[in-house]
Amino acid sequence: MTVGEAGHGGSPEGAGPSSPSAGAGTAPPAAGASFHEMWRELLPIGRHAGSGGYRRYAWTGADAECREWFREQAEARGLAYEVDRNGNQWAWLGDPAAGDAVVTGSHLDSVPDGGAFDGPLGVVSSFAALDELRGRGTRFTRPLALVNFGDEEGARFGLACVGSRLTAGRLTAEQAHRLTDGDGVALPRAMEAAGYDPEAIGPDPERLARIGAFVELHVEQGRALDLSGDRVGVASAIWPHGRWRFDFRGEANHAGTTRLVDRRDPMLSYAQTVLAARREAELAGAVATFGKVAVEPNGVNAIPSLVRGWLDSRAADQETLDEVVGGVEKAAREYATAHGVDLDVVRESFTPVVEFDHALRDELARILGKDTGLTVPVLGTGAGHDAGILSGSVPTAMLFVRNPTGVSHSPAEFAAEDDCVAGVRALADVLEGLACR
Ligand code: HGY
Ligand code: MN
Ligand code: MN
């Protein structure tokens, strides 16, 4: 089923001169054309020549280039561009102070060697959807904003959704100031080096009060739409999920001369814990991954003194997630004791279950199904998003665009061109339905 096919050329609507028109002048390129042009411009930024993956980490040069790209797109469309106290970028059509704004957007940062679509698809589609609406002559009766939330992946400082968490008051400035990257660079220093004021960060209730609805379009990180044969779907919920750091401390020693019985080798406890995580997840029907490990001193011929492993675990409900993580930690402590190794476990990032706003979810499904009369798929996800963080503060919804392999957080992440354009048209239909009452 295809959703949002063929712009239906809505007649210019509006509450009169005060309403922010989508923009007069020559009709901008249709959704597909502007999408491709923006996609081509953004594609090379932060892409690693060797892996083909993206390394767009918060407050780095690649991040700055992405931000510059966002500002150029906003100003090229005559939108009022601003950066909020937490470094998130906003592009407004209409008067933000009027309130009840419809906001759409996503993030531009990536995981290490991430794919091209996770985040950028939502941001590029937001601009392309506005271009589509301008092509339809749409007049808005509510302010509209496009947003790029900073540091969604937490690839550098370890905490997901820093920009949206700060804005929503779910991360304090003090907590953010204590975040450091793998080289020991503290987040405030990284912000300063990028030209931002770390003393300004903090909750932004005034900004949130201006938002009537937030809709994030995102590439699906799974195969539900591929299996159902749909181009676009609507999100129902996000699984609870988090990140735990396991520090196994043993005793550094010579790999060649230390008898096995004399060793206190943290690598053994770590290895056993990785297998325990998989076992606990399988038993509970959840997921658990040790995807990052750091070894000190990390020498081939040295028994490590410290092995740090990061567990990412997610489950359909909190009770199951607690069961999995509790089981992994219990096993890890048994292994550590058996090898004379000390263990500390620290929860570094956590997002509780998110149920998206039911009324907004159903409104999106109605809008997207109205032309075809077909039922739009409504699906849950295990992936975290800024929309999940904002859902505690404003009515929030998500659109997913088909990903034929379901692969994400990998250079192989992919969405077909016509599915991306269908996503743009679906987002345009949603924005028109919400902001042009
Ligand atoms: O980890 C996540 O689910 C998201 O990509 N930040
Ligand atoms: Mn991601
Ligand atoms: Mn994402």
C-alpha cells in the first residue's frame, strides 16, 4: 500500500492575513526534487571513507557542518532560524509566541559508523514536506517549526537524547556537565570548543509550552513495514531501554609468565557476562547487547587490569527489562567473584516505556488513510528517539518509513527513494492536517 501518494493540491487555506502562509513567491520544487537535492548535499558530511559509515558526533567538526547545513536550509526558505539554550536548532514559520505550534524534525548526529538515514531522513523530510506544502499553496493556521535535536545518539558522551532531555528537563545542567567522552573531554569543554555556552543549558518549559504537537519521521529500524508491504507507518510505543556500564577490575600482569591459578583476569568475567546477557534476553524475549568494550592497558601480552563493557538492553515492558538486567548483573557478580575480580555496575542512560499520544496517533493514521481508505500500520519499536523524550511534555507522534532490510546503526542502513518520497508526502499530509485546521 502506498501512503501520501500524489499531492492532492489542497486549496490555500488560512485564517486570514495573520495566518502564516506556507510562503508566497515561486512554488518551490516538489517534494521529491527538493528531497533529493538536500539529501545529496548532506550525504558526504561526516561520512568515513574507509567504512562508509557516519561519524557525526556531538560538538565535533562533522556536527558543526551538519548544523551549518540545517541553518542554510532554514534561511533559504525564509524561516526564522534560532538555536535554543541547549544547542538544538529550530526553523520557524509563523510566530512562535502564538503557541500551539506543530513541530517536526529529528536529529543529524550518528552512532559510530551509523547509516545515512537514522535521523537525517526525518530532518530532510521536514524541509521537503514544507516545500511540498508550499507547492500545494497551503496556508497554516498554526505556527510550524522544523527542529534538529542535538546529540540524540549519545555516541560521544554515552547518554542518549541529550539535547531533548535537557529541553524537557529530564537531564539537569549539572548532570550534563559531568558527561565526558572517551578521551576524558567533558561535555562543557566540547560545547565551548564548538562555540556554544555550556552555562546556558537547562530546561526550556517556555519553549515546550509553545508546542501543540511534535511529529518525528524516522526510518524504520526493523522490517515490519517491509513484511506488511507498506511504505509508511505510525508509531504506537517505544520499549523501555537503557545502557549499563560494567567495570570489571582485576590485576594487570604478564601474559606469559603468570600462572593461570595466580591470575585475576577481568576479561574472563566480561566474556562470561556477554554470554549471560544473550541467555537472559533469549529467556525473556527481550534484547541485550554488549556492543562497546574498553580494555586497560589493552596490550596483547598483558592481563588486563580493567575491562569496561557497556550493556544495551530493551524489553517490551519494564518488568521484563528489570528481570533481564538483574539477571545479567547477578551472573556478572558470580563470575567476578569466581575470578577474584571486582565489579561495579553503573546505569548511564535510561528511557522508560513511551506510549505515544493516542489521539495524535489515531489522527495521523486517519490522515494517512483518508485518500486510500486503507488501514495504516501502527507499530511499536525498540529504538529510542527524541520523540520519546518529548512525549512526556507535549503530544507526540512518529511516522516510520520502510527500511527493506531493517538494518540500522550500520552503513548498510537503507530506504528506497520512492519510499522516502512517500514519507515526505505523508509528513506533508500530516502537517497539513494538523496545522491547517
Ligand atoms: O539507541 C537508540 O535506540 C537510538 O538510536 N538512539
Ligand atoms: Mn539511532
Ligand atoms: Mn534516530
